[in-house]
Amino acid sequence: MNHKLIRTLKEYPIAVLCAVVILVCSAAIFLRGGAALQLSAKEADLNSRIRTIDQNVKNAKGIREDVEEVELLVEQIEARLFNRDQRAVNINFFYDVEDRLGIRIANISQMPTEDALYSKGGVKELKLHSTISYNLSLNGTFQQILAFLYELHRVDPMIRVAGFQIAKGGARGSDGETLDARLRLVVLAE
């Protein structure tokens, strides 16, 4: 049997050499197959990162101007914020509006805590700022109350009317029947 094998090897040396090379290559591929899969996955990940970086480079055009614009807007917003510690200044803001419009503020109170909706853990949690809540009671004609609401919308501080109730008042003014209004306001604050 040994002689037959040696004779076959001598008759077909190229075929035997090719068979040995195929066996060695198969063994190498079998042993290195796991590394090839890992390298293919790593290559796909790196190609994905390259595409993301290329897209970011395209999107970054004009970003400096955008950042400057956003910083300017932030400064403008911060200039419009109420300061929680300046209670008298904040309440005087509403009395100034009262004087301009001829409406009467019967009662104003600043709530001790911020609005739960915008506080930490709230549905619309604010990350950079807080809020101050006010309850106001007004007396005036329907037109005066509407003018007051419009003035709150128009002024510099960011004020949101969170609640509004209106009822017929007991007096009759020179401009018509007076109404009693109750407002709950939320003001953006530092």
C-alpha cells in the first residue's frame, strides 16, 4: 500500500501539490474565518461613521452664524425674564399695565412655587429657566379686559395666560357694565 501511494505521488506531483495547497488554504480559512467576519463588521461600522461625518460636514456649513444668532436670541430671552427674588418689581409690572389701560387689579398674588407643568418632572419641564405663577383678579369692561390680555401678549416678558374666568360684575362704569375676571398667569423666570 505504501508503494502504491508513492507511485501515485510520483505520477501526479502537480495534482498532489495542488491538493496539499487546497488543504492548507482550507485549514487557514477555517481557522481565520471568525476574524474575517469581525473585520467585515468593523469595516461596515467604520464606513457608516464616515458617511455620518461627511453628512455632518455638509450640515455644518454656516454653523458659526447660526450659533451667533442663537446666542443673540438667548440674550434677548434672558433680558425678558422675571427674577423670582424681585417680587415687588414683578408685581409693579402688572400695576404699570393697570395704569396704562385704566383697568383695576383687585388682587394679585405670586405663588410660592413654580407651575407644576414646567417644573422638574413636569410634562413640559424647562431645563434652563423656571416659571412664576400669579393669580390676578381684575375689574373692568370687556374691552378693558381684552386690552389687558392683549397687553400681556405684547409686552417683553414672556407671559402665558394659563387660566381665565370672567363673570358679571356688580357695578356699572362709565364705559359700560363692569366684569370681574380671574387670571392665572405663568411668567418665564430666571
